[in-house]
Amino acid sequence: MFSFFKKKGGGELAAIADGLCIPLEEVKDPAFAGKALGEGIAIVPENGEIVAPCDGKLSMLTPTLHAFGMECPDGLQLMVHIGIDTVELNGEGFEKLVETGSQVSRGQPIIRFDPDFMKKKGIDTTTMLIMLNHSDFKIHALHHGKQMKKGTDTAIEYAR
């Protein structure tokens, strides 16, 4: 009856890790905190498993395994960046679980990292979920300020 209240072409992105979801502005890296790459959220992970936030295609995986890109069926382009300054590790402490070009499902593990190794190296493992082409979409909600379960809890709600 009230269909005009429904979000048309709405989508949601699940938490990419178990942990506390925080606003990008709280990330200890000026590029992410200043949203230079796009809008999104960050999660302080409780363990070393990072999962796909939605169904889609794994479009990019850095050789250093610290970041990956995804394309959603609705055209949304995403980047997941694991940790701060993790590119300098040259892949050490990371394990690839999926090949570039693969179709993945929401909650499917993509990268695993060794939390003890990161801690020993003094690495901040805060992991960012960035909507690269966010200006093509309307963001309805960024669900930060609470604990999240990877692949289950909704971190971002948006529409075309």
C-alpha cells in the first residue's frame, strides 16, 4: 500500500570482519579518515578473517594481499583495505583464499591475516570498507558504533 516509502534498488553491505564498527573519520590514516578514496566504514577486527560484504565479483586483489576490490551486480565498486601501512609487509602475514575474477558470496572468506604477527609488527589492523563510486548511490545508513558479526550484520545500507 505504501510502496512509495520503500527504497528502490536498495542494497546492503555486510560487516567484513567480526569487531567494532567505527566511522572512517576515526581511522588513524588521513587518506581514509578524510574520505579521499570514498565513503564507508571501518572495523577493528577481533580475528584475522576478512569476508566479502556482498555477492559480486572479486575484481582486484593487490599482490601484497592487503586490499581487494569488488564489483556488485548493481555497479557499486568497493575496496576493502586491511590495516594501516600493511602494504609495507609485502604480503607477509596474509593468505589469499579466493582468486581475482571469482564470483563471491556475502560472508565468503577472501583474505586471512595473522593477528599475532600484525601485533608483533605494531600494525593497526583496522580494516576499511570503501564505496569507491559512492556518489552514484544514496547512502541510507552507516551502522558504526557497535559490534558486528562478519557476513551477518549490515554495515552500510544504500540505494541507486
